[in-house]
Amino acid sequence: MKIYTKGGDEGSTSFYGGKRVLKNDLLVSAYGEVDELNSSIGIALAYLKNVHINYGNKWWYRHFTKNKVRKNIIKQLENIQNDLFNIGFELATPHEEITKKEKTGVFKNFVNENDINDLEIAIDSMQDSLPPLDNFILPTGILPAAQLQLSRAICRRAERTIVTAAQEVEISKNVLVYINRLSDYLFVLARFIHIIFDGQPEKMWNK
């Protein structure tokens, strides 16, 4: 099967169910930014899985690769990537199609309260290991941490677009809550990786 269809050459695309819309439609922008977020998290995962390519034999690499925490973080991020695909699918599906398919049991994988709860548990667990913040920190650090800070910023942008779209079309509350909570998770995870595995103080905003 060819990767290109030529169906979007005039600037339109299809929602699930076949409805054609312009590619600058708010929902298209929303799920496009969710896709960008997912790809950004994928880069962070690549750093976490193949960190020796970037850091050789530094202490934090030797410690990080032997630690069960690393495997747990990777698993969390892989689960989040799946959640983001589900969110993108939901945003690309007109509400009437969701209602129709829910009755037949076709749609079962949209994000739910359990997914949100998983994020909150992870946030609270990491937060207990971190020093309290009384100032803004600069988005920097070792590569996985810096990449997660970028992912956090992309997540906030995606959230703004989803909120704007939600003023015009119906969007699940779970999507809004999940994306909001995810940005908090990415921020805390970036701090956690930097402090726990790099061991260097965070760089504070010099106001």
C-alpha cells in the first residue's frame, strides 16, 4: 500500500467516518500537536533506552542503567504514548461517530479516570524524592531531562489548542484533564531524572 494518497493535496483531510475538513481545522491542529508531543516523548525514550550512545561511562549512566527506576520510567512513558494515540484518535472522531460506535463497543480505548490516576500516583511518588521549589527553574539538564522539559512545553501548547477547540465542539473532559495532568507529570519527571541521576543542583531563574 502506498504511503501517499494525494487526497490531501488541496489542503484537506478526513476525520474518522469520512468527513472532510481543512488541515487548519482546530481539531486537526489539536491532534497534530498531540502527535508532536508523542514524538517528542519518543525522543526522550530513545535517550533513556540508549543513553550510552550519548554519555559513555559517566557515573549517572552506570547507575541509571542498573536501576529499576529507569525501567519503570520507560514503561510509564510507553503507556503514555499509547494514551496519546488514543487521545489523537478521539480528537479525530466526530462526536456523533463516538456516540454511534460506543453503543456497539467499538470504542473502548479512550483515556479514562484510571489513566489520569496513574499519572497522579507517579507524580506524587516522584515528588516525594524532590526538594521543594520556591523559584522557577531553567529547562535544561542532562539530555533526557531537557527533552522532557521540551515535551512539557509542547504538551501545554497542545492543551491550549484542545481548550480552544472545546469551545466549538464537544471534547471529553477526560482528555482535558489528562493533558493538563500530563504536563505536570513531564515537569516532575524532568526534575526527577535531573536530580536523582545527574546529582547536580537545578539551575534557577536569576530574576
